[in-house]
Amino acid sequence: MNSNKMKRINTTGLLFILPAVLIVILLLVYPIFSSIYFSFTSKHLIRANYAWVGLDNFTFVLTNPDFYRAFVNSIRWTVYSIAGQLLVGFASALALNRIPRFSGLFRTLLIIPWAFPAIVIAFAWKWIFNDVYGFVPNLLTTLGVTASNINFFADPNFVFTAVVVINIWFGYPLFMVNILSALKTIPSEQYEAAVMDGATSWQSFWSITVRHIRGVIGLLLVLRTIWIFNNFDLLYLLTGGGPSDLTATLPIFAYKAGWGLKQLGVASAITIILLVFLLAVCLLYFRFLNKWEREDR
């Protein structure tokens, strides 16, 4: 009786999780394995027939100077964006943690950038930075900072800085909210004990605050590294990878190979290289996270 009941419970549980398993297979497992397969073929989006080409696609990609230019752009885009988001988000969280009144209102106002979709963010900033009627170029010209209005998204000297600033503004609320939540869990007794032991403000900050929230920061760095390195929509909507591929990252490079040149095999090879690189970076991150966990024990 009990055995039959357990079997019914197990069957019911499997039926409940089956839709989630199917969704994971369709949205994650199938695309990964299909990309791996197509990366070894001459798959074309227009031609129906294709053949097995082995490592030719990887050889073509790894000997293409445009690939390395896009790879360097991706590294810069990711490192600068994460550094800025962490700095602004951390500072905002520390400030909100010290505000006794109206902190909920300020938190709501500061999280607004994260609430908008990428297409709204892109068109809003393209309007703000427009060299004819944009607020920022006209303000800089009026103040005498620039001799004439600058087209930030077309000028090679400013375009990368402009898109990084926009991405920092767009992504820092995620750091802010999570770090603020971690700060709220730090017992005040630890700071009181540190003061009684003669610790300075910097020592308390480093030994208590940073040590307590570094696990949260580490997980955020993993998630944001994956997200920003793979980010396509915001950057493509802002610049399309231009001018002269100065903002063309690996996702944009893969998109142009796959949908521009219709070379799905080459695009798949690019995405597999991107996947392997991100897995290596994540493994490095997790080594530090595991080290921190051992130290906290």
C-alpha cells in the first residue's frame, strides 16, 4: 500500500516538473547541441544542402582579424561596464543604507533604469546624445566645453565611452539592490565590537562590511559577466557595432556572420568559442568564491 502510494506521488511529481524539463530542453539543451553540430558544417541560411567541414569554421574564425577585434571589444565592454556598475551600485547601496528616512522612495527612483526594456533605453539615449537636438551635445556647446555639437555615436573618440556609460547607468541598480540587501543583514554588534577593539573606520569597512557581502558581490560578478559579455540588444540598437566596428563585440560579430553573410556554420563556431571562454571565466570566478567560503568557515 505504501509502496503504491509512493509510486503515485513520484509519478505526480514527475508530471509536475515535466513542463519545466521540456522548456529547458527546448530553450537551452537543443540550441547548444545544434550550435555545436552546425559549427562543424557548412550550414547556410539560404542553401538547403550543407556538408561536414570539420574544424574549418574554427580555423576561419581564429585566423580572422575581425574576430580578435570583436573579442577585445567584448573584453573592454565587459570589464569597464562591470567595474562601473559595481562602483556606482556599491556607493548607492552604502548611501541608501545610511539614509534613515525616505530610503524606500530613493531606492525606487534609483532602480528606474533597470525597469525599462533595452529598446526604450537605446532610443532615449540616442535622443539625449543626438548632435542636432540632443540635450548633452547642446549643453556642452553652450557651456563652452566643445566648439560644436558632438555626435557621440559616430565619433570614434567618444562612441565607446558613451555606450559604456549608458550600460553602467542601465545595470548598476542590480548591484545596488543586492548589495543593499546584504548590508541589511550585517549585525550592528560587529561594528560596536570593532569600535571597542579600537578598529578604524577603514578597518571596520574592510573586515566587516566587505567581508560580509563579498559572496553576494562574487555571484553578481558571475551573472553580470555572462550577461554583459553576451549582451547584444542594447549595443546593437545604439550603434549597430559601428562606427568602423569600434563597438562590434562577439555577439554582434556572430550576428553579422549568421544573419548578414548567412553563414550559420561560422556563426555557430563563434558562439561555441564564446561559450568556452565564458565557462573558463566562470570557473575562475567560482574558485575565488569557494576560497572565500572556506575562509568564512
